[in-house]
Amino acid sequence: MTPDTISVRENGQEQFTKTAAELDKLDPQSRALTKTFEASMEHRFEIWQKVYAQRDASSDAMVNANLDQQLRELATGMCCDLGSTFRHLDLNGARLEDHYDQARFIRDEP
């Protein structure tokens, strides 16, 4: 991935990439905002992986409950970042045509 490319991955495999030419349609602030959301999602995911590895490892139910809560908070943050990315790109005419339409629908349901 180059600095001006957004890649969508599933199970570690790249599914599609928005090219620099496509992203060039966005103003510099929009590109920076999109990169910020992406970096935030990646950071949260790295933490989520470490916390998930500890899930249900303790004999203390309170420790396990706290880990579950932390996982939910991290997942919520990742979903918010993803939703913000989608909304921002959509508003700027760079809709990500992808297999996430169902996820968007579920995300936006009350």
C-alpha cells in the first residue's frame, strides 16, 4: 500500500484498493482525514488482537468480564472509524463500491 492508497482487507487478504488517482479527487484535508481514520482502525485492531488472545484466560470472572468490555469498546471504535470513513468518502464522491453494503446497512439500523 502506498501513502495515497486505501486498501480493504479481509482475513489479511487485500480485497480491493482505491488508487491515488481516485483519491486525488479528494482535497488534501479529506485525504488526511481518511488516513487518520484508517490509522485509528489499525491501531485499535492491534490492541484488539492482544486483548482477544487473553479472552476467558482468567479464572476470575471479573477479569474476563473486563476483557469482554474492552473488546466491545475497541470493536465499537473500529466500527465508528469505518463508518466515518465510508460517510466521508461517500459525501466526497468516492464511495467504496464493495462487499460491505450489508455491513453498512446493519451498522445504520437502530
